[in-house]
Amino acid sequence: MYKTVLAIAVLSLAAWCSSAQAGNFTATGAGNWTNNGTDPQATWVPSAGDTGPVAGDNAYIQAAVTYDSGASGQISYMEIRTGASLTLETGLASDNSVSVWRNGTLDLADQTLTVAGDLNLGGNGGAAIVNRTTGSMSAGNWISVNEGTDFQMGAGDTAGYFQVTGSYNNGSEDVYSAATTAGTSNVTKGAQVSGTLTLGADMVLTEWFNFGGSSWGHAGDLYMNGHSLTANDINLGWAG
């Protein structure tokens, strides 16, 4: 009996310690998000020691931060907020979703960003910026290109669903979202477009393709460039 109670107490303590690690960390100062104390450190609130957020934590980037943990890492939800930037020097995975806001920059370099849920590019009133050399990104659910973002997919990028929609006004005109695909495997299930989509390869979808979107005040533009589009349902003039 004593041993059983002790075992339960130990398990309960381990579970409490594990759950206590989860939290929200905001990078308020530029620097490295790293696993050592030798490089210039980003300023995190609350402080997360040398490593910054870890698996199970949410990360909010409000400064110029470089992720160079030395090994691929994992977090939960992440936002790259207005005017901030995140550069990957090692791979990073999110078990939730990732959003890049207006004038926020995601620089993949030659690394991989893996998102279990949605990857949202653009928001909070403007377009996001994605840079890379040979890096790639994948989303288990949606990659959404929003609010005037111009997104060039890489050949290794993948998503179940893809959306190109929305706009922002730059003071003189509306700027609509745009995207260009690079490979047949970029999008596998469905796509909806009320911005501009340019095909850089054939698009083969197992579900649907919805094109149009008068609710955004813009019919959309589709440039196929000699490539084919295949889906179970193709809806032209779709208004969402």
C-alpha cells in the first residue's frame, strides 16, 4: 500500500512539473534563441533561461530573433508579430499553428519549418514576408496567404489546403494577396483563391478548387501558364 501511494505521488509530481513548464514567452529584445549562454541572447518575458521557449510553450516574436538551438526544436503556437523577424539556423516544428503578421519576416534560410496545424502569412492589417535560400515549410492543415502577402512557394513546400485571399490598402490602392506554386505536391487536398494564383507546375487536388470571392470585392486571377488543374470539384465564381 505504501509503495503504491508513493508511486502515485511521484507520478503526480512528475506530471505537475511537466505541465508547469508550459507557458507564454515573448521575445522583446533582439538576439539568439539558443541552447547555450555564449551567444547574444534574445530578451524573453518571462525569462526562459538560455533556451527560450521549448516544447509545449507558445512563442511571440516582437524583435529580430535568430533560432540557432543546434538541433531541430519544437514549440506549440508561434506568432511573428508586426515588424519582427525570425531567422532559422536550425529546423523548428510547431505542434499547433504559426502566424506571421504585417511586416513580419520569416526567413527559412536553408532550414525547415514544420507546422501541424495552420501557417498564416499576413494579418493585423498587412502583408508578411517570407525569405529563404533552400529552406522549406509544411503545414498539416492550411497555408493561408492573407492581406496582400506575395508568397513564392518552394518546391519542397507542402500543405493539405491552400488559401490566397484578402488585401490591404497601402494608402492609395488595394493590394491583393498573390501566390505562385513550384511543384505538383505543394498542395494536396483543396485550394480557395480570391487573390492571384500563378501555377508553376500542375496542381492535383483530391478534393476541391474554389475560385472567385466577391465577398472580398475582387474576383481573383488565375494564371495557369500551360499547366493543368485537377480536382474532384472545380467551382468558378465561388463567393465563400
